[in-house]
Amino acid sequence: MFQPKKHRIAIIGSGPVGLYTAILLKWKYGESIDVTLIDSHINDYERPGIIAKKAVQIINSSFQSRDIPEIDVPDSGGEPANSVFIGDLQKSLLKHAQKLGVNLVEDAFASLEENTITTKKGQSMTSDLVIDCSGEGRVVANFTNKRFGGDSVFNVETIAENPIKQHFIAYVHMDVENSNLCRMEDLKKRDPVVHAKTMEELRKTFGWKEFADPEMVVSKWDQKTEGARYCFYFEVPSQVAQAGMKEQEAYLKALLLLKTGKFIAFEREEGKFKFIPFDVDPKRVLQPVNTTNYSIPVVVCGDALVSAEYRFGTGVANGVTCASGLVNSIEVTPKEVVISKDRFEIETRATVESHVDEIKKSYQSKRSQLSGRNLVEAFEMYTKALKILATSEESESDLLKIEGGLFDLAAKFKESAREKFLQGVDSRKKEQHFIPFFQEAEALYKHALDIYENYCPNRQETKDLHSERAKIYSNLSRVFYQTGRIDEAIQFAEQSLNIAIKYDIKDMFESAFVSLEGSCKKALSDYNKDFPNSKWGEKIELNEKMAKMASQIGKDVKPYQEELERLKQKLLEAQSTMKSEMSTMRPDNDEKEKHFNLGN
């Protein structure tokens, strides 16, 4: 008599999504399958972080629809409200899984050969389906890609370039006094001097490259008379991510000073994953089901399918939704375990695409803020700080420190302005809306110019500063040229060249002159329309301007002098023709003739 085969399903990873998947499969297929969870941290509940209670509600809603008993996860009891510890959620799901008979292997995945999994400790087991729920590590997917030909197998791709990839998680304790001081202040309410000095410390001491606050997410649990426990997630420069714990603590103290305006003391919490850096570089797997490289299907799910972004707070909820879709896509028959690629793609598409779109928009917005609004906000804080220090008895070193920061900020303004300018040029070539890019570039260049001309008193006699001024005037000339403001383009190009000549900045001669010449030629081209016209004076003036500037920087003036002679000759010819025509008109037109005399 035929005996149905008892199929084996291996799930790599015992996080919330791996456990949830195991529970659904075991409940659905019961004794016809063996479900095994493989994870070296399977009984470790110290996973850091909290998540919104919504994830628990989604899980219990799914369980209710399948008549599975609900899980009970205690509230974290802190801020933000309605949140739970990931470790508590994992503990509750693990108890559920054990009651259903899910097998637990406390070991790490090492390899897969045909249908045989080998662990780091040398254990081997066969399986009819492998589900990779190992999170960002994607241990099975990466093993497969490395063995069979790179990302072409599972095709792991970056969703979007995160402007700041290095992050940190820190669990700390504060006494009552320090906890009362730990109140994040809005930028506009901060002391400008404290803000500017602390930002300079972050930049110069710790390598922070931006003028924006490092982003920080705060969770807090009050402990009555003992103060409070905090969990901080925050952005860090790569220097701090790679540094020792002492420097990392110093960075957090400086960051809290920036955010609160107060010196805050804390004690670092001991334990795994309580004070560590991590990367936020979200990826997705485009072909999550692999049926070609092994004798069994392999599929990725949860964070392995699409990376979470902790700041959204939707990682577990999205993972659970995709896991439900995975279970719906699996069919266990007496002979085999089958997974439908098409159904899995359909079941997960909305969740994955929505998350991917949110990440892309978020990072684009962040990048735009770092290169625009955040620079303007920094300019306002730094200039306020300088004005305060100028009338106070603060040390000269603080004044120089902030002035130096402003000088660096000007470089950031220029860098961002150039990016906007190039975007505008590209959009114009593609016949897309381009004016806003040039408007942003103009505003950013003018902020840089404002810094160089009004906020760097100790650098006013340096050649470097005047070189930067000349470059900005030249660049603004190009901006005006692109937007059709030719008179302003000529004015700013001439100013750039005058600065370069005055301070003997030879490497700017050619660039500034090209801007001037291009703008003048554009104006001359416009004047030639409906020729002859009343623009004789302007045409001559522009050619005289170019001849004069060419002479001052040692360029050949002959072409401009020849053009001047040609224009003057044509002017004389035009005047002669007009006078001849006027002489044939009635005497009462003699007075009107004066209005046509264009001079000599």
C-alpha cells in the first residue's frame, strides 16, 4: 500500500517572520510535514529594538482567520506608546511554534548541496523546500549566488542609494537629573552658538560630513526614582562606526548636546546588540524563487526578500504579509512540495512595491534636504552665532571655529548649486521643465557668495577667498545665461573677470572671459534680429567691453577691434542713408530727424 511521504521544510532564520512562517505551515499541513527552524540564536531573546503593536495585530488577525490561537505580547511600557519589544514578540512566536511541533536546530547554515543542508557545526539534514528568512544576511541566497554565478541567480539589487548608510543603536541608562535634561529641541529654539560649536565638533572631531543634524530615533522607558532607560537609533559617520567604544560614547554625548543643548551623562547598557553600529543599505531580491540550482526549490522571504527600513517601523508587518503570501503559494502533495512563482509574486507585489517606492521617495527627499534646506538652516544658525559672538566676550577661537565652518558651508553651497545647474542643463536638453533647477542653483550660489563677502572677516585678504568669489560670479553668469537673463549674465561675468584681474587669479581668466564672451555674443545675436535697428550703441559697447577685457588678460584683441571698426563703418553708412531718405521728406519732418541720429 502507498505510504504518503512526510515532507521536510527547512526555514533558515528564527526571527518573527521565520517563526510566523513555520507556524502557518505546520498548522496548515500538520503531521504531513516536518518544519525545522535553523538559527544559531534560536533561543536568544536579546534582539534589540521595538516595533509598533500593529505587527502583533496583523499576526493575530492572520491567526484568527485560520483558527490559530492568538499570541500575547506585552506592551513595551515606554515611548512611543503602543509598541512591543521584538524580543518579546519572538519569544511568544517561538512558544507557539514549539507547541505545534516545529523542530529547532540551534546552529547556523553553512551550505546547501542538492537537497541537503549542512550547518556550521557539521549537522546535515535533507529538505524538500528551503525558505531563507535570515534577514539582511540572506545566507542561502548569497551562498547560492556565490556558488552559481553572482546576482544573476537571485538577483539582489540595491533599492536606492541611502545618503547616510552608517547607523548605530545604543541602549543607555540615565539618572533622574540627566533624564529630565534629555529633551530634544527644535532647531529654531536652540542656542545658535551651542549649535554651531557642537556641529563643528561633530564635523571636525568625528568626521560628520553634513551640516544637518544626524537623524535620531528615541525610545524611552521611565524607571521612576531610578531615572530612565533609552534606546537611541542614530546616524553616524564611518569614522565613528569603525571606532572603539570610547569614541562612540563621546560621539553620542556630542550628538545629545546638539539635540538638547545640554551636557548629558549616561551609562551604556551591557549585553549583545546593545551598543553597536549597523548599515542601512536596503536591497530586494527580484527573483525570490529558485528552482534551477538545486533538486528542491529555494525561496527568500521577510527581510531577505526586501530589506526593512527601521525608521518606517513596518519591517515585521511587511514580512508577515509576505510570509502569508508565501504559505498561500506553497502546495504540499503526497509526492512533493511545490511553490508557485507567479502566485508568490502576485501575493507579495503590492507590499513589496509600496515599500520600495517609500524607500526611494524617502532617500530622494533626504538627499534633497541635505543639499538644500539643511544648508540654508545651517547658514542661519551659524550667522546668528557669529553675530552673538561678535558682541560677547567668548574666546577668539570659537569665533574662528564658526567662521571656518561657514567657509566649509560655502563650499557645500557651491557643490549643491553645481548639481542643480547640471540637472537644469540636462532637463533643458530633454525638453523638460528646467527653470526650477536654475532658480535653486542661483539661490545656493548667492548664499555661498554672501558667506565669502560678508561672514569671513579673517579671510578677506586671502587669494583663495577672492578666487572662490570669482568662480561664483562666473557660475551665476552661466545660470542667468541658461534662463535668458543675458544682461545679468554679462554683469556677473564682468564682475568675475574684474575680481580675477584685480587679485591676479590667472586660472580664472579664461573661464570668466568665456562666460563674458558667450553672454555678449548671445546679446549681439539678439540685437541682430530685424537688423538694422536701434541697438548700434549696445553692439559697439559690448565689443568695446570684450576688447578691453581681452587686452587686460593678454588675449588677442584684434577680432574685437576689427568688429568695432566694421560696426562703426556700418553705423556711418546707415546714418548717411537715413539722412538721404529724410531729405526727400516734407520740411515738417526736420524735427523728427533728430530722433534717428544715432551718434558718431
